[in-house]
Amino acid sequence: MSTFILTESTLDPSKAIYDQILPSGEGWLYRIDRGQIFRIVDVEGNQAVDTLFYNAVDVTDRYSAQDTIREQGGIYLTTGTRLMSSEGRVLATIVADTCGRHDTLGGACAAESNQVRYAIEKRWMHSCRDTFLSTLAKAGNGMTKCDITHNINFFMNVPVTEQGGLSFADGVSAGGRYVELRAEMDILCLISNCPQLNNPCNAYNPTPVRLLIWKQ
Amino acid sequence: MNETILFEEMVRGGGMWSFVLRRHHTLRLVDIDGGANLGLMAYNAGQPLDRLNLPDTLKAQYTAKLSRGNVLMSDMGHALLSITRDTVGWHDPLGGHGNAAMVEKKYGPAGYQERRNDWHRNAHDNFLIELGKYGLGKRDLVANVNFFSRVNVDAEGRMRFHPGNSNAGAEVDLRAEMDVLVILNTCQHPLDPGPKYQPKPVKLVILKTPPPDAADFCRNFREENKRSFILTERLFL
């Protein structure tokens, strides 16, 4: 049986310099300065928040799921996890977490992966990677499909068994739970608030999340 | 088995290689001495933005290890490489690859000036060198597979390198389901606890093999694999 260690934050939402709701199916690209604290709140519970981070001055240096799990010696992300870049740098550290476990193996849903996973006829449905593409296209900052790498799924539970099986387990989050990160360098954060309707992990009910930033 | 050897290549330990493997040709990897590690990334040779995506590969097949029957899938839902034969049973999709700083920290400094071609190579630089030959670079790095290596995950999520996973003579066959740009290197696994820099050689055998038929094991391994094959076959109508 696995242990979840929950860590609460003392930060006051009324003092945040940024406080917005991001509905499901929408994207968000935002710069977070070094030292700032960034919180994602799972407002209604078990919402997947597909998230990528980049070094703000060089986006070729970006979040790497494999480097992150290997360097901490474990596949789940929680308080204390240092989010590593493809160039071996620390992008951000998780400093508070009232959910206790986040996934970085399951990747983001896509029109094409939905076709493979569920049915060839599912291509029409909205997906995270379409949100990522749309958000980057509108940003006009030169970032494209090849910058959409393997992401974090905040609030999602994707256990691996000792036999090497991968499962999409029941949610471990609930309404109001949150994860908080401290930027260790100037970073860009790209989020797709997941619109997936084919997967029971969000009870087939995508919901909004709240995003807050504090200046330290 | 109706297969013809087209050519062979020996990749020494710490070495690298890349090649466009033609559709339905097979790349056989042979662990000559036992204990090899072969890091691999793969791209649709005709459209390299269509590329290996391990999260898609793993979640479609509900697995955190790779073996016979599994298909390496692209982010566009395509089948890139099918594992048609495997004498090992477990290949690692989790551990990723090391870089120059990690190799120096673990094994000490060993630059080209002092060691000539016995210098310490690292997987990150080797990947970038081979990617660069096709106009690809850092933005094109994807999560890689480590063939011949195994990393166990326990109930708490902790990762442990499993020594002795691959014996001398171990073989795994990868059949291309489209023309696939394969980028590989033979650096040690980044979680290999051995204190010495001693990457092992891997022999590559490129074979002409029959195309998969309707009863193909990999195609039928899961319904997801079948749908990935259908999407791939649409590229060739």
C-alpha cells in the first residue's frame, strides 16, 4: 500500500498577483518568474491538468518526464519533486501538495491517440494536444508541435505494478485539493485543462481549475 | 522464417548509429556480451514531426515495460516499430538517458584529448549528433526506450535498476511499419549502478522480412494495436 504525504501551503489567495479560473478544454501559456509560487487548484475534483514547463529564455530546454522520475528515483510526483529539464536543470520544485500523487507517464490525450485507444471514429473529439497546438499557434512565439513533449498530469493517478503493468486508477484527488510549485528559474508554463470524455479517471466530467501565482 | 540478411553493423559500447529502416524491414539488436543497453528513438522518416511517443505507446497497451507483441507508437497514432521477437522479455521505457555531466560525475573525466576514441561518451550528446544529421535537434528529443535494460517499480513508485536482465546473445527484432528513422546509441543505462564506464557492444542486423498479415501477432496483440495499424496503413493506400 502506498503512502501519501500531504503538505499544505500557508499562502493567502487574497495576496496572489494572479488568480484566474481556467475552464476545461482551454489552454494557458504563462511566464512564471524565478522564485514565484504557482498553485493549481482542482476545484471540483479529479480533473486532469496536462502541464508542460520550459526554460523561459531557451524553450529547447524543457520539462523531461524521464529525467524527473529517474533523478528522484520514483515515478510519482509530489512535494519535494524537482521538475527536471531535458538539459538536466531544475525548472521548478513542488512545495505543497494536498492531493499526494501526480502522474507523468500517461501523457496527453490527442485526436489520434483517442482513435487508437477508443475507436477510429473518435478523431472529432476535443483533446489536450489540440489545445496545446492551438495555444502555441496563437502565442506566435515560434513554439510548435515539436515543443509539445511528455507532460505532467496533475491530479491523475496512473500506477505501475511490480509486473510492469500500467493502469489508470480511480482518482486520488477531490474538490479543493491543490499542488503548489516554486519556479527555480524563469519558466513558461503551458497547460491544457483536459477535455477528455472517454476516460473514467475524471468521471467523464471535465471541470475548471483555478490558477494562482504569488510573488515571493 | 522467410527473411534475408541485408547487412550487419557492430556498434561498439558507447557508440551511436542512425538509419532509415524501410517499411517491413526488421532491425535485429543482438547483445553480444550480455548486459548491454541500447537507447532508441524513432521517427516517421517521411514526416519526422510524427514521432515516437512513449506515453501514448504505454497507455495504449497498458504497460510500463516493452516486449514481444508491443508496438512503438507515434504521437499521431501510427505504428512505427513492432517488437516481433524478443528473447529478453522486458525492455525499459522509463529510465531515459544520461548526459555528459552525469557520466563525468559517475565515471570520472575522460576527454577525447587524453583518451582518444576510448573517451567517455554519453547518450544525450550521441542522440543529438545523430539527430543533427537529419536536421533535427534538441526540440526533437523524445523519451527513449532502453532495450536490454529493466527498471522495476515497487508499490511506492520507487524505481530500481534490475541487473542481469539481458544475457550474452540476447536478441530483439523490431519490424518497421513505415519507413522509420531510427536513432540509437549504446551508452550505459543511467541507473546502471556499476561504478565503471564499460558500455557493451550491440550487433545490428538489418533484415528483409515479410509484411505483417491479418494474423500478425503484434497487430492482434491488442485492439489498440490493430487500430494503430489501420491508421498506419492509410498512409500507404
